Amino acid sequence: MSFLVMTITALFTLALYSFLYKDNPVYRFAEHVFAGLSAGYYAGLIFQTVLVQQLWVPLWGGQAWLILPALLGSLMFVRLSPKHAWVSRVAIAFVIGANSGILVMQQLHGLVLPQVAKTFVSMASVQGVLIVVGVVCTLIYFYFSKPHTGVLGGVATLGIWFIMISFGAHFGYTVMARVSLLIGRVQFLVIDWLHLTS
Amino acid sequence: MSLAKRLESLDRRWIFLLIGLSVVLPMFLPITFPERITSQTQALYDTMESLPEGSVIMVPFEVWPSTLPETEPIARAAVRHAFRRQMKIVSLSNVGGGGPSIADRVLREEGNAAGKVYGIDYVNLGYRANYLAVLSGMGTSIRSIYQTDYSGTPVDSLPLMRNVDSYKDVAFIFAIADNATLDYWVSIVGERFGAKIGAGVTAVMAPKMFAYIDAGQMVGLLGGMKGGAEYEKLLGLPDQSTRGMGAQSLIHLLIIAFIVLGNVGFFLSRRNARPA
């Protein structure tokens, strides 16, 4: 990366971090440039990888049937006309139907069933007891057909504790993730850009 | 002003300043914390070590540029490990917005450093839209999805790809991910096609991934910068992740202090608000 590119990158980084002090025009300029660049990049990416690679080239290569998905896809643009917007529902229905058909069975066999099977564990160990009790109590917390009172209320409260511990773990990891991004940016500014240390 | 009131009215910019200092100071001062290797990291390392030299592995770069501080050091460690064991790498990405170019940069830089040749030792297939079709299709034939690589070279002309056409030809999948695409690698590629999968992921994703480890759906895991630092330690090649862990640990201590202070302030103000 040349020094000029690095300097531009660094200035945009500082512009975005200036929001930490307070909202300002420099921050908003950097934000708008980022949004504009991203939109342009994705428009180009989709044009190249979908329209050119998966439609235009194979269509002229003899796969005439691709006209059908092309027509279906172009129905999405009918939404621009409020009067005829309902036509786009045909394309949306196809996308939702196809994805549901693929994903429901895929997720059931690939994720849900293996995960459920793993909860059928021996309760001879502390870990086994924790897994069984944790799963049962958490599921009961999400059972809303009966009021959470008496024994059901106690089990549901235990479920909340398991959920809270899980949230705690997620929070700790999220802090680590966000801090890592900050460290990466500061390392770029201090080490790569300014060469203040190695 | 009471302590509780002071804590409640503290300008949050003081917190930002302290966090900023905690990131910068470890770069100039030798602040280090002990690094313990977790079982998930060890399992991933051992799996890589158990593969025969010269094996073909797949390294999907399912990453956006925004998470590079976490994912790039992990990716570099994985690629270095593979090249050190003379493995061949087939790379690809289901994240169009940066994934293939990140893969290209990391593989070329590490490949050049290790004296590896593109097309023989490593290949970057690039991006194809529709990850469900891509992941399912490659189980039957990689060529049905990728006729050309990232730079437009026909796949059939790449020596490495002559004997690779589905997951069956790949000994291991070491995914680098920062998004839910990894779930589909597990559910489609792992469960349906029986491929062995390990992953290096962002810390945000790590807690969810532990369920896959417990269920045996993944063999090992590197969670964020910490996972990267552990892997670098196992490799004996401390780099970006290790360098960032001093600041990481310092900020965690600071945030724990903030949480304690916040709770002290909360309980003090609640006690003060109670009618006498």
C-alpha cells in the first residue's frame, strides 16, 4: 500500500473516530463516502457475478432456458410502479418457496437433529447433568401456555439463569471482537502509517 | 456530589479515552499476559498435524474486510501451517464483498514467503453467487460451479485442480469466517457430504460454534484474536494476534472495572433513592 493510499485510509479512520468526541461534518462526510463506495462496489459486483457470469455468458453459450429466471427476476423491478407492484410478489413467492424448500430440510438434518441428538447424554458426569438440566429449563422458560408459577415457575427461573450465563459468554466474546477491531485500526495508525513502533 | 451521582453523570468520553490509552500503551510498553492453549485450538492444530504431508485442504475465506483485524491473522496462521506441512490449498469465498481479494492477498504473500507456486501449491477459485448452490454443487463437482479461478484462468489448466473435483478429494476444510455462511459449511458440507471441518472465526461467532464442537460437527475452533494468538503460539510463530493480546487483556480488565463501578453506582443510587 503506497503512503498516499495509507494516508487517505488513516484520515478516513480518524474522521470516523471523531464521532467519539461528538457528531461533526467530517464524520458525516466519511460516513457518506463509505456508504456511496459500498453501494457502487456491490452494484458492480452483482452485475459481474450474477448478470454477466450466471446469465449473459451462459445464455449466449446456448442455455436459452435462463430467459425464464431472467424474466422472473426482472419482475422485481415492477415494484417501482406502485400500480403494478403486486406483480413482483410472483418473484418473491418463488424465492421464498425455493429457499424454504432447500433450507428447511437442510437445517433440520444438518443442524437441528444432530444438536438435539447431542443432548441425549449420560448424566453420570457434571457436564451431562448441566447439559440436560440447562436444555430442559431453558425450553420450559419459553413455554408460555401455562403461567410460570409453582414448580414450572421455579424451573423457568433456573432457565433464565442458564440464558443469562449464555448472554454473559456472548457479551464477553463480543467485547473481545469489538476491541480486536479497535486494536487493528490503532495498530494500522501507529505502526503501519506513522511507524511510531514496530 | 455523591459517588453515585458522579458515576451516573460521568462523561462517556473519559471511558473512550481510557480505552484508547489501553490500546496504545501496550504497543510501547512490554505488557504481556500468559496465554493458555484451549482444547478447541489444540484439537484444530492436532488435526492439521495429523494430515499427511502433501494433503489437499480447502481454506474458504468467508470474511468481510471489516473483521480483518481478527480474521486475517488467523488466516495467515492457517496458511503458514499448511505450507509448512507441504499441504496444497484450494481457496474460495462465498462473500463477494472482499473475500476473494483478501484470500488472494494472503495466499500470494504467504505463498511467496514459503516459496510456493500458484496453481501447483495453492489455488484461489474466487466468488460465485448463491452460497447454497455453491456449497451443494461442489459436493458433486467443483467444476460445475467454478469453470475458472479468481483471475479467470480455466480450472482445468491448473495442475493442483487435476485431481480435485469434490469434497472427497479434500482432506480437511479449515474455514475462516465472520458470518453465518459457516453454519452452511457445517450443515451442508459437513453433515451431507461428510467433510471434516475446523474453523477460525470472529469472537462474536465463537460461543455459537462451541455447540458444533460439542456435537462433533466441527473438530476444532479458533475464537477471535485469542484463538489466533493460541494458534500462533502452537506454531511457534508469534505475529499479529499475539501482538494484540496485551491490549486485549488490558481492556478486558478495564471493562471489568467499569462493570463493577457501574453496578456500585447503580446500587448506591437505588439505596439513596429509597424513602427513609
